[in-house]
Amino acid sequence: MSSVQGFFGEFGGRYVAEVLRGALEELEAGFRQASEDPEFLEELDQLSRLYIGRPTPLLPAENSSRILGGARIYIKLEGLANTGAHKINNALGQALLARRLGKRRIIAETGAGQHGCAVAAVCAKLGLSCRVYMGEVDIRRQRPNVFWMERFGAEVAPVRSGSGTLKDAVNEALRDWAGSFQDTHYLLGSALGPSPYPDMVREFQSVIGRETEAQAREQGLELEALVACVGGGSNAIGFFAPFLERGRPRLIGAEAGGRGAGRGEHAARMSGSGRTGIVQGYKSLFLLDEDGQVLPTHSISAGLDYPGIGPQLAHLGRAGRIEFTQVGDREALEALDFFARREGLIFALESAHAAAAALRLAPTLAADKALVVNMSGRGDKDLFILASALDGSAWREFLSREATHA
């Protein structure tokens, strides 16, 4: 399901300054041509296998399924991809496309840091210059990913404007691109922004859904539901992509319920109070005040606190094909702990929101059905947040001791 002239129903479009229209048109034409070029597709496939580590496994969560009853739970292990998350699927595809278009400099935005790590790693692999914009709030809470981006040779540029989070990093990247597009590609990390990014990111991430469908067929599974976390929405739309034009399975997106329903306490657009607006070059549902200004958001996961949602997801939510639910900070932490103890897996905090939604849903479904949750990333990056939340005093003592010794 591609966009029609850049729109998914009423959402999408290309609302940008004139200076960027030519760059977007060049990008769209290049993407369409590359998508039909066997040599480009072969290189992408080869690097996906040898460098990313595809296909990622579809793991039966046997212990969890036995404890909960109901549908059998399976976990798509995107956290085993190189750099620890699904983000590298899109990063590799866009970087190869940028090189094909003669762009030697890459810029990107990042929130939780997984997209930034993926872009930095791919740029190192392909010999491209890399600058990553990251909000100063996210830099503080995702320091391990900043460290790895710098090891890959990327410049991490702190963004201090606004709330110092993902939306502000996107703004800075767009400003940079407006003045540098002749030799620079903006490697946008989610299925949002001006056309053609929503289509392009979905296509590069659809490998998740295609593998899931094939693996489920090989294992003889009757898929009843797929569950993914939703910030901007790249892991979700890629996971759901092969199933969008069918009536089944159920497709469920878990948004950040944060600390509660008040303004600035969550980041729930579809299951909360999203309003139609035009922000950062596209039309979708955003958390806006009565004057159309973007509201502050909160999530314990740095990758889910974006105030908008990809236009295709907004359209499919309005149309009823995708169901959306909220998961609060505490429930996400509990789900992370559950799967760590029962399955030996540490979900990223973003993915833990999907895990929590799956824990709710599985007991309500028939035992002969299968539910697949996308573990879009692993939780190494969240060590400082998790240790503080789940092991506070011991963790603080450790950090104090280490700081003293340093």
C-alpha cells in the first residue's frame, strides 16, 4: 500500500520550503529507479544477510505462553540485528541510495540513539561522512549509544532548542539539509516526514514483515495478531506491511502511555488526544494545543516520546485496520522484567511497550492461534534507565564508586 501522490487518505504530503522540493523530487526519482534495479537490490540483500545478520529469528516464547494461557506468543528478534535494533534495515537502504545519488555526507536525527547508531555504523561501512543530531535530554539518558556513535566516527551534535528531544533533533536536521542538500542526504529514521520518506522507510523496513510471514508459514502458525510499539512508526509499518491489505491478522500498535493522561505526561496520539496538523513537512495526527502548537510529551523510552505519528499509520488507524493501545511506563518495565525472567530476553524500553500489550492480549485469544510481538530492539542501550528504575540504590552506589575511582 503505497501513497497516492504522497498521501494516505488525508494524511501525508510534502509541506516543505521551496528550497527542499528539488531535493525531495531527486530522492523520490532515485528511490523508484533503485527499487527496480536488480544490482541495487542484490547489494542490499547481500549486505542485509552478511552485515545486518538477516533473517532474524522468530522465537517461540514457550515459557510465557504456558504461564499466560491463550494464544502462543512468538517474538521477532530484531534486537539481534547488527547495532541491536530494526533501525539498520532502513539505514542501510537509504545509505546505499545516497551513495548511488552521489551524496557523500549523511545527516540524521535520533531519539533513543538506535537510529543514530545504525546510521553511524552504516556510514563507517560505506565510507560516508556522518553527523547525527540528538536532543541534549536524550544524550543524557542514552549516553551508551552516544559513545558507540562516536566510536563509529560520527559527529553527535547536541540539540538544545525546544524540549531537547527527538522532535527538536528532526528540526535541526531539516535546517541543515536545507543548506546542504547538494552533497548531503538526510537519512530520516522513521516512516514520517515529507514524501517520499514514509513510502521509502516502509519499504526498507518491510523485510521484517516479509520474514515474519515466511517464518510463520514454515512453522505452520495461524497468525491471530501482530503487536509492535509505535513512536514515529518505522518498526510497526515494516512489520505490518505484508498484511495491510488483508482482513487478518489483527494489527496492534502500542503507544507510550507515560505517567498518565495529562498534557505532557504521555505520547499517545491515536489512542489519546491526537489532532490533525502539519508539522515537519507532513500532515498527520499530533499532540497539539488549541493554537496548533506542539505539546510536550513524556515516555520512559526515548524512542516513543515523539509528538506525531507516521501518516500511513494515522490513516490505517482512522480506517480501523490498525488498533492502537496505550502502555504506561510502569507496565512497560514490568513487561521487560517478565520476558527477561521467563525467556532470557531483554527488550528495549520501546519494544517493552509492545511486549506489555502482548501480555494483555494473549490470554484473551484461542490456544490454537499465534500472536507475534516485534522485539524491535534490545535493552543494552537502556542500562542506565533500567538500573536506576529497577535497582536504584545499588546502581547509584556503583556509579558513585566508579566516579570516585575515575
